[in-house]
Amino acid sequence: MNLRHSPRRRVVVTGLGALSAAGLTKEALWESLLAGRSGIGPVTHFDSTGMSSRIAGEVKGFEALKIIDPALKPRRMSRQTQLGVVAAMQALEDASLSPEILKESVVATVIGSATSSCELVSETALMVHKHGPLHASRQLVGSCIPQATSSSVNKLFEAKQSLALGVSSACAAGLDAIGKAFNHIRNGRADLAICGGADAPISMTPMAEFAACGMLSTHNHEPLRGGRPFDRERSGGVIAEGAGIVILESLDSALARGARIYVEIKGYETSMDPTEDQSATGLEFTMQAALAHGACSHEKVDYISAWGPGDPLFDLRETSAIKNVFGRRAYEIAISSIKGVVGNALGAAGALQMVTVACCHRHRTIPPTCNWEHSDVFCDLDYVRGVPRRANLRHSLINAHGIGGGNSSLLVASPPQ
């Protein structure tokens, strides 16, 4: 591979893996989204008594020790790493990538996370507080570094050459990881990429911190309706855990081996908000830039997978950003958020959106925005209400936003015929 003279290559998605509050597979995620069936429920990972928000999007029935090879030492992994490893296993199988292909490839593993092994950090802090510093966990240092999940995924295969990167750009980390991997493939620095996000923030300290900021839904009496993106009665987001992993490769490689192609990635951009009090305004730049990088006009965008966390202010800001970018055309674009079904899985959220959009193009169907029932005079776009919508999608945009002011947008297109 001649890095100096490698032309820019077209990049496609050929494998998907997902674990979320909707279930343990991409099929479970897709079916729940189409049915508008929420996976939000009461917190069971810890005793949330007394907290203002006591609901979350937990991954139910997940038994990592029964799935991950003991040789990989899953007991030493944090929960977010376990989720990421299993999602990567699913994606590799979905892409039909044999050990022989991987062994002859340069593979980039790029996985994002907004948190850092929350349950292990909390357990260790408690042990040190009770019994002193000599009782700190020996496993914590290696288990909570940002690179932990990508390093563990890298152990699933042998490659001619590989790299493992951890991305920590808050809630946009999963989408940013895909964007970075996209650039590696496009620029000829890797043959294949295993990328996405994994996060497991459902423990007392992170939830207490988010609640203290007034960012979490207080719809505790009716968990299934707790996440309400763009709805007039939204009260905040629902924290969640999960993992979304996708396989990227060049179009030529995918065609040569007869791989199933879900979508082609056309453009990606990331940007900070101008100031702290202008949350999400950076999305205007990232959407415009992703469209420009993909040489895509506004008229060719048929769907936007919105960040849409159900936050009273952010949903309004994202809606305004879409209007500012697309003008009157904004009212003609189908928009939906998956967070009413799976909650906000932080660093995994954008990656789960990527898996969803790939399924949208594959099945020519847009899922509805779960729990969007009451129109908001300021959030007045087409958020796809009630039932799935058939659509012959050409291009879709995926938006992500992170605490701290980071914004990212990714442009995808239906695969070439």
C-alpha cells in the first residue's frame, strides 16, 4: 500500500453489530424502532431510591461470560468493553469477514466512549474509602483507559497490521470514531475498519451528576414514555448503555469479495459550538460541511437521524439548526430520533444511529420518533409520527452532540447499484 500516492477511495459499510435497551442484536433494535416499542425501564443496576431520575435504558439479559472467549479475559473487562467486544463480534460475522481476509489486511479499530468504566471506578472508590488505598483494584488502570475497548476488540483477530484508537469526544464519540475510521479507509491508511461506540454509564455517580445538571427525564411513573424527543412534554433525556459497531471497507474491496453493502459514507465533519450559550449551533457548520464533502445538494437529503435527546432546549436548538441549513426544504425532510426507544447511550448513541440508518437504507423504511405525541410550536418539522414510513432514500444525515459543545455530522448514501 503506497500511502503517498493512494487516491481517495469510496468507503462503504458492510457489517453491523448492536446491543441496546431494545435487545441484544441489530434485528432487535430495528424491530423495536419500527414498532415504537421503548426499552426504557426502572434502574436495576443499583439502588436509585431518592434520585430525581430513576429510569434508564439498560441492556437486559446480557451475559458476556457466556459469549466472549475466556482467553480474552472478559472478567477483567469493564461492562462497556464487554458490550463493545460482543457488538464487534456481531459486526464481523455480519460482514462475512473470514480470519484469512483479516490476516492479510491493515485493520483500524476505532471505538468511542463518553465515560470510563464507571462501575469499576465506583467500586474501587468505595473499597478505598472503606478499607484504605491498599484495596484499590489492580485491574482498574488497564480497564478504564479510553483505548480499553478498541484494544480488546483488536484481540479478536490477527491482521497484517493493526491500530487501536479510543475516541473520547463526549456523547459524539461513537459517530466521531466512525468518521475517523472513514478517513483512514478513504485515504488508504487502512483496508478495513471496525468502528463505533460503547458506553455503560448506568451507575450512581454519573446519573447523579446528569440529574444535578437537570438533563435527565423525571418521567419515573411511566418509564416507557420517559424519552420524548421533540415532544412538547419532554422533560430531559434518558441515560442508557449499549454498543454500536460497524465494519467499513473500500467499495472496490466490498465488490471484489461480493459483500453486502448497507450504505456508502460520503462525508463527515466535526466542530465546536461558538460559545457555551450557543449549544448545538455548531451543527449548522457540520451539516453543511458534511454535505459539501459529499458533493450533495440540499434537495438530495431525504432523512435526518437527529440527535434528539428529548432535552427541552437542545431539541429546539437542533430543530433551528436544521431550518437554518435547509431553509424551507427542512419541512420536506423526514426526521426521527431513536432515543425514545433506546435512550441516550452517550458515546454509543451516534454509532447506534449509524446502525439504524444503515437499516433504513437497506429496508427503505424510516422508523417513527417513539413517544412524539404533542406538537411543539417551536419544534415543527416532520419528525415521523406513529408508524414507519416507506421511503426510497438517497442521502441521510446523522447528527451527534456532546457535552462540552462538540458536534458531528455524517452523510451516507444508498449503495451504488
